[in-house]
Amino acid sequence: MHKNIALLLVLLFGGLSLSAQQYAISEDNIRRDLTMLASDEMKGRGTGTPEEFRAAQYIADQFKAAGLAPKGDNGMWFHHFGFQKSGNPHGAMDFSAPHVYSQNVAGYLDNGATHTIVIGAHYDHLGLGHDHNSLDANPEGKIHNGADDNASGTAGVIELARYFAQNGVTEKHNFLFLCFSGEELGLIGSKKYTDYPTIDLSTVSFMINMDMIGRLNEEKRLVVGGVGTAPDFVPLLNGLKTDDLSFKLDSAGIGPSDHTSFYLKNIPVLFFFTGQHSDYHKPSDDVEKVNFPGQVKILGLAVKIIEQLDAQPKLVFQETKTKKEDTPSFKVTLGIMPDYTWEGEGVHVDGVTDGKPASVAGIVKDDIIIGLGEYPVINIQDYMKALSKFKKGDTTQVKVKRGKEEKTMPVTF
């Protein structure tokens, strides 16, 4: 009798002990990582800067400590890339400009599974305001710490790496944790990764991208993009709504962050975003304004999504329509996704939105736009300037290179 009671107590307390050892999403760890990445010593993590490399090394160190394996180039943590960038984004491309070299950070959790889940975020920001993307009146020389954009998402990737590596909650998927550079200059790091991946992208079931998840508001509403890219997403998310977290769903797979690069490779994507704010792309985007308890809730949602989809077969990809965006600089849009890593003349088309003027005109993926109306298009800046000359209802000609041929076709905005 006493032996049975003793055994029961051992089982009971053993169960409690095992439960207590389960890793829980840690606000303290998120705060520590985010504070380090958004510190003044990182000088805004400008693409290709020594400070950005320090941030990359910090991420790699955290991945290693979590128990991940390196999944960059040649068994290293880093996936290197280079690109050419004009010193003046408002002028013609300077083809003599030096290349910028940077790196994505890649960590892998190998569960011996057939399919893989990708969790990603960009870790670069605006540095000292030299890249002309700052919305500050006088940005030059000011540290843009980018606490929300996107130290918040990067800290989220690191924390989810800890969670899934330490808990071992799934053996039905592998995990690839990616932190991208060059997002602020045009999704460059994620584009380079998907063009030159270190895993077979056909094995990826879906990708979760976190960009600016540090400002959950009083309504506790999270914008979740990409929900139309797989039939499973909407019913799943509708079932996860609670009083602690509600969602604004956006079906589009193409958007202003790195999930776009994966969507364009026919991979289902989800995009987490807590919304725009007055500190966006300004030096005032600092750590003290981050809602850390809100970020814990968002990462908890990511865990629930992954755990519920873990038992499902590989998700089925769906193409989506792109959400119309109002851009103050333009009255019209052509409806293409430019390839910002293209280094030749013209604008390389990386994607075309159904029903938009480009699609109606017959422009297809991999066309190179070299003229719009009377305006030659040598680079992305020429393209944007040409677009600004037209209004809704205007008809003009668009000139493209398709392979070795040149084609001219009418387009109506």
C-alpha cells in the first residue's frame, strides 16, 4: 500500500517537474535580445555596416546557444550576398558604385522530417539615416535604432528558435530560422536567399514573417497578411481569436516585407504586423516604446498556428490578389513587383498582379520594362518618375524586353 502511494507521488511530482521544465515564451529574453539589437552601439544596423555584422553575429550566437545547426553557406551561419546600390536613390544608377556586401543568418532545427517551416524577419534598419528612407526631417548622422522595425521581429525569431529547439514539441517538420539583411533597401536579403537557398524550397510547407510586431495597441489587434495563400489559414485563425488578441486579416501574398520573396516562389506565407506609427523610420523608434507583453502574445499565436498545422500535410499554395495601397506619390500603379536586386538596365518584373494594368496589357514575370510612354526606363527611379506622370484613365505604351525580343504594348491605368 505504501509503495503504491509512493509510486503515485513520484508520478505526480515527476509530471509536474517535467511540465515545469517546458520552455515558455520569455518576455525577459525578448527584452534582452531586442534591447541589444536596438542599442546605440549597433548604430541602426545599416546594411553592410560593421555594426550590422555585429548584429548578425549576435543572432548566430543565440541560434547556437538554442541548439540550432548552421544553415548558411558551406555549413556556416551566414548566407552571403552582394549588390550594387546607387548613392543617390533619386538619380540615375551609378554603375561605377561599389558593391555592398552583407549576410542573412540561417539556423536549422533538423527533426528528420520531410517538410520544413520557415520563420523569418529582417534585422537590418536605416543605420545613421544615409539611405534616404528616413522620415525624419534631418536624418543624416542620427542613429535609427529600429526597435520595432525590426529588432522586434528578429527577437521574435530568436525566441521561437529557443522554444521549438528546447521543447521538442514536433517531429513532423524541420524548422529554418532566417534573419534577413537588406530588407530596407528592397527585400534584397530574402530575394537573394530564395534565389540561392540552402535548403530545397519545394520542401517548405509555409513561411511566417514577422516585421514590426512590437507595438500591439490597446485594441490588441494584429494584422495578419498572406491568409489567402493557403486554404487552411483563414479557418485556423478564426478559431484562434481571443479577447487577448484579435486579427485583421489580409489575403495578399505580396506586401512590403520579406514574405513576398517566398510567396513569389509559390510558398504559402503569413505576415505578422502590429501597424504603422509616428516613429516609423525615425530615430524615435526606440526600445522604451515596445509593448513586450503584446509581443509575447504574438509569439504565442505563432506557436499555436505551428502546433495546429504540424499534423497537416504540406500546405497547398494559392495565388492571391494584391491589396490596393494608396501611395501619395502616385495616382496610378502598373501592378508589378519590381526585382530590387536587378543590376542590369530597366526594371525586371518579379511578379504581376492579376487584374492590374500590367496584367491586362500582357506583361509577364521576367519581362524587363525599358520604357513607359515617352520616358525611357533605365532603373527603378526612372520607372517611379515615369509612373508619377500619369493619372487614372490615361493610356500609353509600355516597352519591355522579353528574352531577346522587344515588345511594345498599350496599357491603360
